[in-house]
Amino acid sequence: MALLDIESLEIHYERAGRRVETVRGVSLAVEKGECVGLVGESGSGKTQLFLASLGLLPRDARMQGSVRFEGHELMGADARALNRIRGSKLTMIFQDPLSALTPHLRIGAQLGEVLTTHRGCSRSEARAAALAALARVQISEPERRLRQYPHELSGGQRQRVLIAMALLGDPCMLIADEPTSALDVTVQAQILAFFETLRAAQPLAIVLISHDLAVVARLAERIVVMYAGRIVESAPAARLLARPRHPYSELLVQCAPKIGGPRLERLPFVPGRAPRGEDSFVGCAFAPRCPRAAPRCREERPLLETGRAGAVACHFPIDS
């Protein structure tokens, strides 16, 4: 049984009389101790997929499908049942560390709240555990950081605070949404190295949401590519990076900057624009941008078919 099992999940909104679809029938399973990289352009549905899993979507979101964690159904669960899981067994590091932290509360209070809520710790026990958590993520001067407010910390320090907060509940699964996007390359490397150390120390499942293939390639064992609210390819990381089968995956790999490669006047890019949630299409959503598109692609939506090399949703996959 998978640790997290998402089946046929659909998410849409009704905005100004128009139907806006963000996730269109996605099924995804994450096993215990597995690290999955989820990639795709902004608006592809990556974050929405896991906000739905945690019950954190806006009230006007409409959902269908199933989300099971450790065999328990989360779709439709009440707030009390969800709060027993999120923040303890299942945690998420949000994309913007500044907005994810409460601006008028000191760091120590925010870390301590996790422990008093999920573990019933006293204030002194919570403070000691919070101090140890900051030391664990190698933040400088942890005693001082406990007394500071979020705006007094750098972006890298705030990100480390969020990681420490996510780990306080001793989770078995961690969802990291663009955990390095706002950081400089040196701090990025430090954060990724910490994730590697963390996985080596305990059997922690990680879902790494990112648009940066270089970040995902360093940690993930499996890469899942999303486009227009659907999964278009899923394969072992090494296999997908070396021999992508979907044309969109191939373009993403080609667009990743390569240090030491030939100097180009212009970096490669994916032509055209990604479809919006309110856009409707009959065939493959990627067909207008695809260099391999044929008439069938514009008339018939390809299904996600699984084989020995992984799964791909394409009428004409690259190795065929």
C-alpha cells in the first residue's frame, strides 16, 4: 500500500461564470521513503494537487476523486481529522517562506505551536525542542533566532525555519514546494545537501515540487512531469533525464542550463505559452507547441500509458 495514493483527482473553480480547471484527473502514488520530483511550468497544477491533499484549497474549489494517506481517505475529512495528520505525519514546506510565517509572532512561538498542538509539550519542552530543531537545520545563532520575527531573517534563514517547523512533528512524508526558488545558489546547495542528509538519516518520503530540473535531479528517484493539469510522463529520474519520451519533457531537459557545455547566444526555450485553466481543448493540450504534433494530436487526447520505461501520455512518444 502506497503511503500517499491520489486517484482521479479533479479540481476546478467557477470564476466570473467560467469554469477554471487546475487539475484534470490526476492519479499519483508515493511510496514510503521515496523521493518524487514533480516538475512543470507555472500553472500546470503541481501545487494545487498537494494543497488539495492537505485540505488547504480555497473554499470555492470543487474537487472529485480520492486522496488516501496511510489508507485513510482525506477527501471530505473534517478539519479535526485533517489536523491530526497535517503538521505531524504529513507536512508541507510552502514556496514563499516570508508569507508562510506569521509576521507578528516570534520564531520561537511559531515553532513551539507545532509541539504544543501535536505533541502536548509544555512551553519549556517546546522551547528546548525548537532550539534543537534550529540547530539541526544548521541555522546560525539559534537562541537569537527564537526571539526574532520573520522579517528580521534572511530568505535562507526563513527557509531553514520552515524546514525545522515541518520536521518537528516527526513526519513520514514531506512536501517541499519550490524550496530553493528564492535562494541564491550557495544557499540552494546547502538546503539540498540538508535534504540528502535528512533522507539518509530516516526513511522520509519527499515530494519535491519544482520547475528546476537541476534541483529535482539531485534528489529525486522518480520524476513526474505535469502539463495543463495532467501528468504527461513519469519515469525513473536517470531514465527521464537521459531519454525523455514526451516531447514536453524533452524540451524541459533541453532548456536546463548546462555548466561546461558550449556557450550559446540564446538559451533554448519552450515556444508558445502554457494553456490556462479556463482554456478548453479536445486533443493533446501540448499539441499547439509540439514539434511532433500530427492531426491526431489535435483531435484525440492521449491517455497515460504505463510500460517498462515508465508512463507517458503521447500518441507519438519519442522512442517509438
